[in-house]
Amino acid sequence: MVKMGFRWYGSQDDPIPLKYIRQIPGCEQVVGALFDIPVGEVWPKKRIKALKDEVEAAGLKLEVIESVNIHDDIKIGLPTRDQYIENYKQTIRNLAAYGIKVICYNFMPVFDWVRTDMRFELPDGSTDLAYRHEMVQGTLQETLDMVTSQSEGFTLPGWEPERLSDLKSLFDAYADVDEDKLAANMAYFLQAIMPTCEEMDIKMAVHTDDPPRPLFGLPRIVKNAADLRRIAAMWDSPYNGFTICTGSLGENPANDVPAIIREFGAQDKIPFVHARNIKFMGDNGDFHESAHLSSEGSLDMYEIMKALHDVNFDGYMRPDHGRDIWGEVGRPGYGLYDRALGLSYLNGLLEALAKGSADTTETVVMTEELEMV
Ligand SMILES: O=C(O)[C@@H](O)[C@@H](O)[C@H](O)[C@H](O)CO
Ligand SMILES: [Fe+2]
């Protein structure tokens, strides 16, 4: 059984009450985090317990954390990384004490996802996030300003102003970090934490880069099947897994998302899936996000769910970003209505796939019985 969830930013920062999430049919999990702990610090047990209690009091479960971010010193490979790795291991132990099973993280230098439009208007009047490549041709600082100027008072995860206040020094620190060095630093990190993950029964699930292409000369190493193979080889175990984000992988038309799912799902390396659709605009990689339904975007969500079904995926899934519809002005990408519609649609596909294959099994059994008569 797929464990379906919904991302939530906490009672201070998310306009959506847990009660509403509980009312979405087939949604049993909250994907949460402690968003205010500075990257690199240990997550205190008390705070984890408080979040867990709050989620459980609302009748939901908290088993996936998105994200425990990785300090840039680890990605750059500075001597200070060892202390940050020790802190990370302690956070893993603290999360395990409260039944967390999966940690989603990313390994993108400096910033997380990039979009150029937070309220891109579609012909039906709904809005969503979009990416237009021509708008990221300036400096990293210009892009940072463009993204944060559209944040409407929310702190966008991965774009925390405090962390990015000295952008130039941070950027300079990556001067000699190319793809191979970043990958070596990722291997160092994984090899250091994996024994703790295995002991604590927590799976690490690296989120695919978004968009899956290098920007501002910074390396990207989680963007396609070859990259995923390299990461899988860093520590061969189901504890070293992926957050397959269908939208981010799908933003490169060369990525065959169902094939990637089949390859890594068969190796038990997909503990967590972000399911969303995107629609290409032209052929230079520009896209806007779209409703989840296959016919609304460029990705075939049926084929994606079928691939998951065929590899017996029984991990965690959440609908990724949604549009703003019905007058809602939500956190960019994280309104209630369209994500709830997406979740229902995904559950519909999964139910049909499960019952469809059960029917086939029944037919086979019946035919065999008939033959015996
Ligand atoms: O785009 C989003 O909102 C998320 O999919 C990512 O920010 C994701 O949470 C991180 O990359 C995971 O660390
Ligand atoms: Fe995602």
C-alpha cells in the first residue's frame, strides 16, 4: 500500500490547518519539518516530539521529514564538515526516537529549487509556478532577488534570507567544486551517516535537482538516471535512496521518468515519491507546473503510477506542488485545493491499477480452475 501524505509547513507558517488535511480522502501522512532550525544544527528531541504530537492529535501520522538540509560546508568539503556530519547523525537518532522512517534532502549547492514565476497565470485564471530560462541569465544575486521578491512574506524553503545573506562568499566557496568533487563530497557524507541510518532504520531519500540542469556555473549531480546510478553506488543499500520527484526529473524531456522508476524501484531505492505534472512551453526547457491530470501536462501520470505499481512500490508519496484555484492565495505551490485534487487523482489511478491487476490474477485463477474441470 502506498502511504499518501501532504506537505505541511507547521502551524506558525502554513495557512492550512491539519484538520483540513485530515479531511482529504486517503491522506494519512503529514510530510513535515522544523523549518526554523538553522541548517547544520541538531534538531532537539523536544521539538520533534511536539511536532509529532501535534500531527498525531489531528489524526495523522508523521513518518517523513522534508527536509533535513545539508550544510554547504559538507557539499563544499571543508574541514568543518565533520562536525556538521556528527550533528546530522544526532538529528537522525533524534528523529528515529519518534518513529521517523524517511528523511528527504537535496544536494544542490547554495540554493534549492528555482522558479522565475510564483504566480504564473494560466488561461483558466488559475496560477502556478513557472520556469523561464531567459530570466535566469543574470547573476545569482539577481535571481535570488527575483525569487525572494515574489515570496509574499513566506520564507521559501531553500531560499532562507539569513543563510543567503552573504551570497558572494558562499558562491566563491564553490569555485573549485565541480560535479566530480561534489559527488565525492556526497559519497563522503553518505558513507559517514549510513551506518547510523541502518541502525536507526531511517532511509535517506535525495530529492532530484530542480530544474535538472546546472545554473550559474554551479554543479548538479542528481539530474538523470546516470547520476542516480552514481549515487546508488556510493552505498549500496535501500537506506541510500531517492525522492523521485516526477516534476523535477520530467523537466528534462530526455528523462524517461517511468523507466527511472522501474530501474531504481526494482532495487528498493525509492522510499519517497513527489508526484506532479509540468507543461513545457516551447522547446528550450521552459515549463509551467500544471494540474496533476495527465491531459493537463506533458507527463503521463498513468504511466508513472503504473511503473510504481509494477515495482510494488509501497513507500511514501505526496502530491507535489499545486496551482492556486477557486480564489485561494496559498503559499506559492502549496495551496490546499489543487494539491487535494491531485492527491485524489493519484489515489484513483493507484486504486484502478491495484484492482486491475487483482482482476487479472482472478481471471487467471478462474481459467486454471476451468481447465481442471
Ligand atoms: O520544490 C519543492 O517545494 C520541493 O520539492 C523541494 O524544495 C524539496 O523539498 C527539496 O528539494 C528537498 O530537500
Ligand atoms: Fe519535488
